[in-house]
Amino acid sequence: MIKSMTGFGHGEYANDSEKVTVEIKSVNHRYLDLNLKLPKKFSAFENQIRNRLKTDLSRGKVDLYVSYESSADRNYSIQYNPLIASEYYNNLKQMAQDLGLSEDITATRLAQFPDVFEIRETGADEDQLWDLLSHALDLALEQFIENRENEGARLKEDLLDKLSQMEEQVAFIERRSPQILEEYKERLRRKIEELLEDRQIDENRIAMEVTLYADKICVDEEIVRLKSHIREAREALEKMDEVGRKMDFLAQELNRESNTILSKSTDVEIADCGITLKTLIEKIREQIQNLE
């Protein structure tokens, strides 16, 4: 199923004393860009979360937020870091010597520096935390993917409608092209008649001029390629899950053929169709930027 790269998902999971909440948001991006914001106690699960997201997502800038609440009584321990404390002590001692100051370094003074002491929560069960997190993540992903699929369905409907409008324009150009030659032939004949008055008209000469003109304005190949690209775009939207890159390529090809038709056109009606085609293609290109 076609998915949009824009989406939102929310999931919560709790036991008797703890609750984990996961929120996922995404916007357009050329590749998959994952940005995780986790509480410190969940940092060990970062790779597991990334791998889980990569199984369901292929493109988009995805932000994932995890919050944690607990009403349980926790045990905490305070530990000091002897390496950091030693570094502070040695630097203070050296500074006193360099500046000729008295040494009044005490344990109380060292304890005031950052990271000398660390408060650690004890008794945290990683398996229990992962169980809470994984359930909340699954719920958020389910809503997130559903949201993207719903938006993708709306985009698909809009794109198919624009492809139908393009087909109408191409069909008109195909009908109109032979008429242009007949009109040119008739104008040429009238002009020659005015110049020659009663003298005989050389039909071979007229035929040659019309042939040269036909070669100059012929858009048969462009019409064939436009039809083919539109058909491919329809098939991609109907069959493929990840269509963003495919549709982007087809939009470029459609735009190229439309430009060629405009450059060859000497007819106002066909030129109008070419401009309409380019307008529709530009709208399609804007829309497919949202597709995964």
C-alpha cells in the first residue's frame, strides 16, 4: 500500500507502577533519517529501536520521543568517581603551585565539582523496561503506519485524477495534430493561388512543403512516450509499495516530453495543452515529494 512520508503515532503501555509513552512524527526526506530522544535509562535500547523502525520505514525524517513515569519506590546509590576526583585534585594542586597560593584542598571542596559524585538508580530490570517500551513502540508504530497509509490513499487518488487529466490533454494533441497539417496545406494553397492567379498550381510542390512542415512539427514520438509514462505511473501507483522514487523519475520524463511538444508547437491550442500538461506535472511532482 502507498504511504505518505508525513505521519504521527502515539502509544502508551503501563504496569502497576510504571508507564512508557512513545510518540513518532515524520516529515518528507529523501532518505530515512531517524532521530531518537530517549530517557537515559532507555539509551541501551537505541539500536533495537532503530532496527525496529527500519523494518517498517524506508524514507522520511522520523522523530521518536520516549517518556517514562514511575510511582514505584526506587533504591538509589551515590558513588564517587576516583579518576575524576584525582584529576581535579592534581589540577588544583598544580594551579596553587603555579600561582603561589596556599593549598586548601579538601574532600568537601572536591565534592562540589561536577561528576565527582553520581547518583545511580539500582534494581532497574532491563527486561521489564524493554517489555514496556516495546509494547508502547508497537502501538505507536501501528497508529503511525495507519496514519501514513490513510494519507497515502488520499495522495494516490489525487495523483490518479491528475494522470487522467493528462491523458485528456494528450488525446487532444493526438487528435489535433493531423488537423494542423490540413489547415497548413489549405493556407499554403490559398497563398499560392493568390500569387499565381490563374496559372496552374504544382501539387507536388505543395506536397513537398507540407511534408517538410509535418517533419518540423511532428510530435508522434512524444505522444507515444507520454502515453507510456502515464501508463507506467498508473501501474506504479496501483502495484508498488514504495513509489516515491519511481514517480519522481516518471515526472521528469513526462516534463521532458511536454517541453518538446511546446518547442515544436506552432498551434495555439496544442501550446495551451502543453502548458496544461506542464502545470499538471508540476502538481504531481509536488505531491510525490510526500510519498515513501
